[in-house]
Amino acid sequence: MKKSVILLVLLAAMVFTAGCAEESQENSTSTQAIKEGVGVIETTELEQNATLQEAQEEGGVVEVINLEQINASIQQGPVLMKIGSERCGPCNAMKPMLKELAAEYEGRARIISVDIDRSPELATYFNIGPIPDSTVIVSIKDGEYIYMKQDGGVTTDRLQARVIGLREKDIYEDLMNLALVQAEKDKS
């Protein structure tokens, strides 16, 4: 019995640290970084747009499975990205709030969701540990994601900008509002 518990703990530790050493993937938004390390499900641009449109029609929260879909979402404005899992209670508790945010920011920003069980390559790419893990992506510049920090600053380091766990809706609204202001500054 003790051996089984130790084995499970070791297995869990391996799963949670699997992507930590992949520094070359950290700052690249291209699919090539994922393809080389893990392999990604590829879809055509038409399929991606259909998937994004279907998800928008289903409550406004877009379920994404690859970087191309994330990049396509960013082209239309800032993106609140929630990374979680169906098996995660707090992740499921966020769903109604995310739908409200999608309705509130419709036409100005997107709300996307990544399920680490369906897209383990994205979990590795974004260095996911505890879930839910949320960030707001303002834009892409020189091939790197620009993230909104809670203090109003921007960074290319997602770890400085993430929100871990289930938080109050106003935290996400504040981040989205800051990201919209930043996006306007970037256009000028």
C-alpha cells in the first residue's frame, strides 16, 4: 500500500514538472515551438474560424485547443485566457462568471478557455501548475505575448501576470479594462 502511494506521488510530481525545462517554448507564440516539443493538433484557418464562431454562439466563451486559435482571438482585441480542467471544481465554478464577462466585453475583447486534459501541449507551453490559472493577453509583439499585470503594467512573462485560483469577478474586469486601455494606446 505504501509503495502505491509513493509511486502515485512520484507520478504526480513528474506530470506537474514535465514542461518546466522547456525554455525554448516559453517566449515563442508560434506553433513550431509546440510541434517540436510535444505535437499540436493542427486545423485549417477555416476550421479555426468555425470553431471560434461556434464557441461564441455557445455563451461567448471560446474553448481553444491550439496556439493558432489563441492568436486569432488576440487579433480581435485583448483576451482573458482561463486555463483549467473539467475535473477541477473551482474551474467549473468560474464558468458562469466567464459567460457574464464574455457578454459584458462582447465586440471589445474575448474570453477563452483551455482545458489541460484536452490540450496538454498548451499546459506545457504555458507552464501550468495549479489551476485555474488565468491571464489577460493584450497583444502579440515581436512573436511574444504581451500580458496585462494587475498593477497596470505589461510584461512578456506570463508568470508575473497570472491570476491563480477562483477570484472575484471585479479582478478580471479590472484586468480587462486595463488591457482595453493598453490596446488603445498600442494602436495610437
